[in-house]
Amino acid sequence: MRKCDNLNGIWDFAYCGETRPEYPFTTTEFMPVPGCYDLMEPYCGKRGFAVTRRKVFAGGLVKLFIDGAGLDG
């Protein structure tokens, strides 16, 4: 039987504004995932780039399913 872990929770977060983030990036805050940063203070109504990060430790082959990721373009 396959083990599934839900990754919802508090993730590392950084708002980058109009500057496209490049790896490696530094996170400075925390944000709930799933969530909409542009609906939360101090980013309410702001547009731009943001990054979220969470470390996941897994062994062997893994399948990562991402649902509802933001769009660039």
C-alpha cells in the first residue's frame, strides 16, 4: 500500500514583488498552504512573484502531485 502525506500547513514564504525569484532564494516569513498571499496583510491586493518552500524527506521513488500552483505569464 502506498503511503500518502498531506503537505498542507505552514511553509516558508518570501514576497518578491516584480522581481522574478532565482534559485537559491531566501525566505523571510511564513504562510499557510494552501492559501492566497494576495488576500492577506501586508500583501492584500498586491501582484507579483512570491515563493514558498517546504523541506520533504523521502526515500526511494516518490510521486509529487501539485494541485493549484500559481501561474507565471
